Amino acid sequence: MATNDSSLGIPLPAKFPPNHNAGHSVLILVWILFGVSTALVAARAYSKIAILKRFATDDLLMSLSWASTLVYSVAIQLSYHYGLGRHYEYLNIQTSFLLLKWAYIAFAFCIVGPLAGRVSFTLYLLSIVGNARHGIRYWLWSLVALQTLINITLLTVTYSICGTDLAIIGIPDSPSTTCFQPSPLSRFSLSAGAVNVATDAFLTLAPTLLVLRLKTTSTAKLAAIALLGSSSVAMIAAIYRTIELRTVFLLDNWDFTCEQPNRRSQHRQSANPGKDDVIPYFAAATVEQNIIIIAASVPTVAPIFKSLKRRYGSTLASSNASASSRQLSHDSAEIQHNMAKALGMNMPMLGNRSSGKGQPGAYSAATGVTGDQDYEADED
């Protein structure tokens, strides 16, 4: 039944729109992607604890990202329960406030989740660089600082401006606040989105910059780039979310919970006609934070397949090569060893054979090891 209560100053139309719920699509998306993320985070934990014997800071941050995504998913579920996806004419005041409350909570965790995920993957790449003298180290640490500063500032400023008065937050053009209205806050939010996109772009490029310097086969290089370069998908999701962010800061939108093309209150025409609901934004946020978890976790589960292959498949080369690779002093050699261990890959070392007149296994003056040595994950 439609509400006739106008105590919030919300205008009721002469003819009500159809009573349907458009929120089920985002709800399905939320739980499907969260299920995939959960499976990969569990596999990541098993790989790091049981196989690599290394559960580090990047894994703790990924666990935080997963926990934030869980809270976000539950908040979206509760928002849907109270009317997310329905037209406001069919919501009473009590359910409207509960809907707004949980959507407001979800907004916070769709900032925290991607932040923790991006920093986690950045630290993972730094663990591959190790102690090697590579310029990318400074860029990666700069990204950690920039991501943390921008997103924590966005979270703090948003909730400082908006506060907890849902009656003020939920009324477009309220003179009491600039919360979720075109303002410096909206411009800063868009700028933060642009920083996140740029971060994903660099995290997509960084593995290629690391791999190109390695002395291994083209097949091994392509495999490493494919495993580590999936941040490109997260970048596309971040672009999608930044574009949809405009729906959160619309000039005059009463019916923000349900898709309503070109609908505005009649006293003013907006400069941004189109779909005015927050459903596409929450869909974009859902895709972004889950894709970040998935993309950052896929490389970490590769050692599981290496372990299964060793246990049930053909016997691979001895791990003596891995042990001796620790003696290499060259920066590229250290990165190659760390990458092979992290990804559970066999990365043949193409040594310099010039000192051995082209003979197989000749000693390399540059690396201090024999040619054609293999880098692979340590076996305990």
C-alpha cells in the first residue's frame, strides 16, 4: 500500500508507478560474487598456511577485505528486505529509514573492502620484489600510502559531513547538509574513484615490468603475467563504479531506491537526466570489491595445483635448483626465485653460457650458477 504520509516533505504523484522490486538483480549478483570470493580466500589461506608456510600482512589485509565485503553483502540484503529496489511511494517512513540506514552502512564498507584488497595485492607484489633493487618498489609503496590516504580521508569526510541523522541524509536539497549532494564532497569522491582506477592500471602494468627483466622462457613469462595481471578486470570495475557514482549525488531525486528513467520532482529539472536509482551503483560496487579479491587471490592459489601435480602427476625436477637460487646475487634472480615460489611455477633459468663456450650447463659469470637452472616452489 502506498504511503500518504508527507511529514518528510516528499511529494506524492497523482499516478503511482508499478509496484515491483528491481533490487533482486543486485542481490543475486552480491551473493554469487561473494561466494566465489569466499572460495578463493579460503583456497588462498590453505595455500599460504599449508603449502607455502607463509601467512603474511597481505593475507591479513585480504581477510579484512573479505570481512568488509561480508558486512557489505549483509547490509545490501537488509536494505533489500526493507525496500531497496522499490519505488518510494510503496514504502512507509519506518521502512524507509531502515532501508537508508543499511544502505548508508553498505556505502562505508564498499570503500574499506576495495582499499584493503588493493593494498593487500600491492604488498604481495612487494614480497615478490623482496630485497631486489628495483625502482618499482618505491612506486608500490607510494601506491600504498596514496590509497590509504585518499580512501580513509573519503570515509572520514563523508561520515563527518553526513553524520547519523537519517532524516537529513534522506531528503534531497536539505539546507541542513551537503551530504550526497553536488558539492566538494561529490567532486572529491569522483577524484578518489579516479585514483582507484589509476591504481588498478598500475597494478596491472607492474607485473609486466617485473617479468620482462627475468631470464626465463617466454611461456613462463606469459603465465606469470596472466596470473599477476588480472587487476585489469578490477580496473574496468572501478571505472564502472566511478561512472555510477553520479547517482549518489543527484541534484533532486526522491525515488533513489528504484530505477526511474528521467523522473524528477516537478519544481526543478535536473542537468543529469537518466536512471536515478542507486541500484547500478551498488551493482558496480559489488563487482569492484569482489573482483579485487578474486584477482588478487588467483595468483596465490597456484601453488595448490603445483602441489597436486607433484603428488599425483609426473615427478618434476628436484628442488635443489630452488635452494641454490637463493645464492644468486643478481636482483632479477631474486625476483625470479620469489615469483616462482609465490606462484608455484617452474621458471627455467636461462643462464649466460658465454663463459662455457655454449656448452649446456656452463657456469655463468653474471649469476654465479650454471645455465638452464630451474626456479620453482620450495618443497618442505
